[in-house]
Amino acid sequence: MKDKIHPQYGPATIACACGNKIKTASTVKEMEVEVCSACHPAFTGKAKLLDAAGRVDKFKARQEKAAEMKAVKKVKKKVKAKAKTKVKVKTKTKNKKITAKPKKTQKKKTRKKTIKK
């Protein structure tokens, strides 16, 4: 190995936010960490509480809103269908019921092929 290009490897201390200090070896003499094995929930078995209630409430609110939108859509669809199917026209002489008819489409003109003999 070449001389004077490698960092010095020696004793080091790691200080956690909980107050725990760990002695080890490293190229950095002192380190500070937020979580260590003494305070991490995976090692201690103490789970931190999450905002599960807020998540559930948000989910229920979205489901209720979706159900309302679906109901409104059904009502609009029924009203639109009724308006399309039957229309009453009053005249002086008679009441006539007119049903909506689809528009007539034009037939395609086809050419007759002539065969020369």
C-alpha cells in the first residue's frame, strides 16, 4: 500500500440522541446519530404510534364522496333517458306523443362495375 494516502483508522465514539454512547473503530473519531440500537423500535419492541385514525377518516370521507357522486350520476342518467324517450306536444286539436327517433344515415352510393367484352 502507498504511504500517506489512506485515512487514519482508529478508535471512535458514536453518540446517540437518547444519550447512549458506543465505542467502535472508524476513520472518523466522533459521530452523532439520531437513532441507535438502544432506542430504535425494531430492537426495543416498542412501536411508535402512527396517525392511523387520520388515514381511516380520510379513506371513509373519500368513499362517502364517491358514493354521493355515483348517486347523482344515476339520477342525471335517468332524467336524461326520460327526456330522450318521450316528448309530449300539445296542439289545438290533439295531444300527440312523439318518441325520439335516431337520425337517418345516408346510404353509400355504390358504382356498378361494367365489364367490357
